[in-house]
Amino acid sequence: MSERNLTGHHALVCGASRGIGRACAETLAARGARVTLVARDADALSDVRGQLAPCDGGEHAVLSLDLDDTASLVERLAVVDKPVHILVNNAGGPPGGPLLEAKAEAFRSGFERLLIAAHLITQQLVPGMREADYGRIINIVSTSVREPIPGLGVSNTVRAACAGWAKTLSRELAPHNITINNVLPGFTATDRLSSLFKARAERSGRSPEEVEREALAGVPAGRFAAPGEIAAAVAFLAGPDAGYITGSSLAVDGGRLHGI
């Protein structure tokens, strides 16, 4: 087990019922954090909570919350035990497809879930971080922040806005020992990746296996990431050793990005 350098810290992880969010919750708990798990499926969250490493100073918690319902987000967050020292903003991305064919509603829903929800949650938790003199906000975004991904037009647009939001906010929060950074996962072995490959295959008339092989050919590491590898980067940014890193976007992509 990794060093428990997050003992005494409280983390709130969005999208924690599966995939990268679940891996983040497991890794932060393994490093000593008390974790509040957030997602829509309360039963799935309870299953995850039952498998987390025990923490000192309290118990892991579950909050059933729909990030698409931003109108009730602030009220629902009122039940969260404060302070929260670590916030992981993580949510499923918009459906794929050519940008020119995207409906206006696709942009609205994407911004609500990925940007507005993250902003509202951050607003609610930052006062406690200031009081505790410790805050780490980590956003799970995408490598499309640097290189747009073909076939993910709406996601590319919204993710770029999220990165701009985080960079702007990093300068406001830095004097309070609160950092905000983005983790940019490359192709990661999750249900979402499988669904994207399936949708792309249907649009192109190819098999999902062909689409997967094509994607894999562009990854120098020769494999897709495991969710835990993304979570390891999140855990580092959440810890005390990363206190001088803020406003950054860290690619965890097996070398897929071409830019420096």
C-alpha cells in the first residue's frame, strides 16, 4: 500500500460509482483520506464504499447526486460534512459525433454537467478549504484540451472551456493554499471508451474491434490505461507534495499527444 499521506483529509469524488471516479476514490482511501462518494446510483456507491480501505477520524460517505440537475446541486451539497480538502470533479462526457451535426441542446447539457456543476460544487467547498488552509481541486478532463479528438466535437468544445475555467481560477485560489489542476486521461479501459468505440463503429460501418485497433495504433505505449493509473496522478496532485503545482494540465496518455 502507498504511504498514507492523506490521513486526516476529506475527499469528495464525483462519478465515483465506476471507472476513473471509482479508481480515484479507492486510491485516495488507500492513502488515508476519508471519502464522500458522489454519483446518481446510491446502491452502486454503497457497494464501492464497502470495498474502500478504512479511514481514521470518521467513515466514508455516500451522496446520491445527479450532476445534470444543477438547479438543486447547492441544496443537495448542504448535507456533506465540511471541510472537504480534496475535490475530484469527474463526470461522463457528451455523446460523440461530428461537431457540425450537434444540436444546441447537446452543448447546453454538456456545459451544465461538466462546467456549471463543477463550478457550483467548487463554490460550496472552497470556503472550507480556505479555513483549513488546504485545498486540492482536480478535474478529470481529456487530452482534447490540447489536441481535439475526431468525432467528439461537443466534448472537445466543453472540455476546453473547463480547462480555461480551471486556469483562471488557479490564480484566484493560489494565495489560500488551494490548487486546481486538470488530469487529461488518454484512452482508458472504461465503459465509456467501449461505448464510444461502439458508436464510432456504427457510424463508419466497421466493427468495434477494428475501431479499437485503430485507436490503439496511435498510442506509443501500446495499450490503454487502467483507471488506477489515472487515479495515481490524481492522488499525487491531491497530496502535500504537489502544493506548488497549480493551473496545470497533466496528460496521462501513454505518449499519444504529439505536442510538447
